[in-house]
Amino acid sequence: MKTTIEHTATMIVMFILVFLFTSIMTIGLQILDARLIHTSGIERLQSSYYNVSIDELNEELKEGWYFEIKELSSINTRKDYEVALNYRIEIPLFNATSFKGRIVGYAR
């Protein structure tokens, strides 16, 4: 009887650890995805010579993810923009928990 309780407790602890590590890995991958999307949004804005609209940037994003673009300064030969990506991270195992994040960068 004692070994059965020990094995059951061990299995529960193992299940919690697997859930924890899976959640951490999933969150890390979603943050990495957000950073890559933010970088590609800045590159797309710069390569279009700042003529791309926010709607075009937000077209292909996941639900709850969106770009915000704010002009900081504009000189005849140079434009500076603050580009922010607001995103939401979800833990897929229970799909009930979500965290909001924001990545801010600059396009010059």
C-alpha cells in the first residue's frame, strides 16, 4: 500500500513537471515568434519607404496581435518611426490563460 501511494505521488509530480516545462517551452516559442514578426514588420516598413499602411501589416497576424506605428520625427531625408507589436501568449494545454506582451522597436 505504501509503494502504491508513493508511485501515485511520483506520477502526479511528474505530470506537473511535464506540464510546467511544456508551458515554458510554448511561451518561449511564442515570444520568439513575436520577435521575428516584429522584425519582419520593421523590415517591411523600411523596404516600402514608409508607404505601407498599418492594415497591411496587421492582415496576416494572429488574432489579438497588432502593430502600432507612431512617427517620432521627420526630416527631409530621414524618417523615424516607433513600431510596437502587441501580442497575446496562450498556454495551449488549458487554453484559458493568456498573457499580453509588447515589443517596441524603431524604424529608421
